[in-house]
Amino acid sequence: MKRNRKSIEFDKENGQATVELAMMIPVLAVFLMLILQVALVVRGHVLVANASRAAARELSVDKNQSRAVDIAHKNSPNSTVTISRPSQAGQYLTVSVKETVKSSLPIVGIVFPDVTVSSRSVMRVEK
């Protein structure tokens, strides 16, 4: 059987495409893990922002600071909550929530260290 020149070149190109794909798969996997880690940090920031807003809202209508801290911890369980509430109505209170988002993905943890996200909410005291 004779093989013509075109079929030999075609076989070489098929092998090259397979090798290129095999080399790109690890790069794509790391890239996808980086995107996932960024999404986890953004999720942590949204949770912290919601926790500070909910705690500030509760504290603006009720003087019970422990209840406001509990509400913040329901939204962001591993966070640190700092409260500054004046006693008179009409003044402004401040709730700060801070949490460290751990980088839990393999390989990415070396490149992308743990990130601390924080949020501060200011509201007027109603009661």
C-alpha cells in the first residue's frame, strides 16, 4: 500500500493538536480554580456587607447590642463585629463587620492567600 504525502502530513497534524490540548488542560484547570477563588472572596464580601447592614438596622430600632451581634453572625458566622451606638435618637450608629476568607482550593492557596473582607454600615438611631 502506498501512502501519499498529504495523508502523512495530516497524521502529524492530528498528533500535534492532541499534544497541544494535553498541555493546555492543566493551565485551564488552574485558571478555573482562580476564577472560583475570586468568586468565593466576592461571596464573602457580600455576606459581610449584608451582615453589617442587618445588624445596623436592628440596632437602629433596638438598644440590644447582643441581638444585633447575633443577627450579624447569622449572616456571616466567622466574623468579628464592632458596634458604636450613641444613646440619643437622631445620632448615628456604626457597625463594622470583618471576616477572613480562607483560600481553600489546592494550588491556588499558594498564589492567592487568605483575604480579609470588611464592611461598615452607618445608620441613624430611631429609638
